[in-house]
Amino acid sequence: MIGERIERARLASGLSLRGLADAIGVSHTMVAKYEKNQATPPSQVLILLAKVLGVRVEYFFRQVEVHLEGVEYRKRTTLRAGDKKKILADAEDQLERWVTLEQFLPQAWALEFRVPNEVPERIEAADDIEAAALAVRNVWQLGHNPIPDLIDTLEEQGLRVLTIDGDIPQKFDGFSAHYDSNPVVVVDKKWTGDRQRFTLAHELGHLILHGRLGPELDEEKACNRFAGAFLAPRDVVLKTLGENRHWLEFQELALLKQEYGLSLAAWIYRCSDLGIINQTTTKELWRIFRVRGWHKKEPGKPYPNEKTRLFQQRVYRALAEELIGEAKAAELLGITLRELQQCRHMECASDAADQ
Ligand SMILES: [Zn+2]
């Protein structure tokens, strides 16, 4: 039991067996024995392990253990196996905290994600994808306006969103998986908000469209179309930009990016998909885009990244109702008892609030 936890925390911190061994001053074969439960680390070693791995000692004794199933990375992921393990370990640790919290506060994550009945059974063409995105918006009562906080919106619908501190190459594009038949989506904490949001909306697309698409539709492309349609519904786009345009100003798109949390590139796709600009204009916009290197880094102010607040809020709710004590709350939030007490007095160090 402790062994799996040591291994998971080690993978999540990106350390090798030897790296961890050196940091705590034992041999790497001893660390391997700890991880295989062939040896039990004495308490002073546990304290060192916790310190080096950035977890609290209680973490090693947590009762719940979860495993994500059916992990699917986005198509072009070229992640190294080690990075994948690290991301997975971090995601499973976060999920475990949710499951632990649920033991004390069963309402913590009561909602189950379901595809609204209003989504058509068969989706044969792009128009059907637009309609599916609108159906979801309607059932979730989102109106047609920009969605300010996509992570919260999805979490309220029972989709479990985990943000991990990847600290790995750019190639990671998020992934989806299942836990206990509930869908889980993982994105990187540090990405720009527009990238996080597009990935989340794309993964939502998979959940909504999977098994409904006609043979002529490619699922990846369909999910991209869904993401655009979900984040910026057709009617508002046509109203905002006009139905037929000869050219688009990049500054115009930059303003829309701030409003909708959709990248400049996604706006060009959206306008082309909706027939607002023709192929020639689209090509010319892309040409300029590439010449200026904007396909690598978009110009102007990045859209602020999103943060999950639901988990923290639920922990404080459990604390307020005395369902858990301060030590448990601190453990769940991944902060020290002292940091928790500061937060309770509304004197949070900003990184403690961000955990
Ligand atoms: Zn996909």
C-alpha cells in the first residue's frame, strides 16, 4: 500500500529511483524495495520522502486508491513514456483527493455526466454538429453568450476536470479517461486559457458525438468543429462578424479572443467553417499567420488560464460543516496546516490558494 504511493509520488515529481535515493540518502535498491512493499521505510525516512516528493506524510497512508481507465491522449501526442507516467500519477493523485473528500461530503461530486437527450442520435453533417453544440448549451442553460469559466461549467455537469502541473514539453495536448465510468479530462495548468478551453471543448465533443457520427465525418475534425460551435455559437458569430466578409482584421479577432476565450487561429477556422470568408481569404490569412510565426505563438495578450475552484470550495464546505478537521483539509488541499489556518483567516499566501 505505502509502496504504490511512494512510487506514484516519485513519478509525479519526475524523479528516477536513483534520484530519489540520493535525495533521501539511501540506496536505490532500498527505494525499489519500499516501492514493492518489500521493506517499510522508518518514520524519519517517511518524513524525508514526504519533503522531497512534496507531499504530506499522511499521503502515504491515504485509504483510497484510484486508477484511471481508458486513457486516451489526443491524436498527435508524442509524449515520452516517462512523461506519460508522471502526468498519470499526478492526475490519479488529484482524483484520489476528490474520492477521499466524497467519503466525508458525499454531495461533493454527486452529479453524473450525461449526454442530453436533445442531442440527435445521428450526426451526418456539419450542420448537425452545430445543432448538437447548441442543444448542449440549451440544456445546460448557458444561453448563447461567451462562457466565462469553462472548467466550472463542465464540473457542474459532472465532468471531472483535472489540471496538472505538467512541466513537460509542448507536445502534451491533454487527455481523457474514465474513472468509475465517469469521464475525466486532464489539461495542463500552465497553458493559455484559449488552449485549455479548446481542448476541454474538444474532449466534450468526443463525449457528446462519439457513436453518433455518420461514416463521412472524421471524429477528430468533428470534435474541433464542435469545440468552435460550443464556444462561439453560429448565430452570435454571424451577428458579430457579418455573414460575408472580404477580409478580417487580426485586431478584430484579438478582441473576440478576449471575449470568447477562443484563439485567433480558432477564429479563422470558425469563420472559414461558417462560410464568412472564402477559401482564398482563408489561405491568405493563414499565410500571414505563418510568416509572422503566429502559429507558434499568437500575438497580443494571452487569454488568462482557467483554474478549478470547485474542489477547494468543497473542502472548505466540509470544514465549515465540521465533516473534516483542519489536518484533513490541509492534506486534501496539499498545503501545510499553517497555510490552511492562514487561509481560514483570509490571509492566504497566493500559492496556497492556488494549490
Ligand atoms: Zn480528439
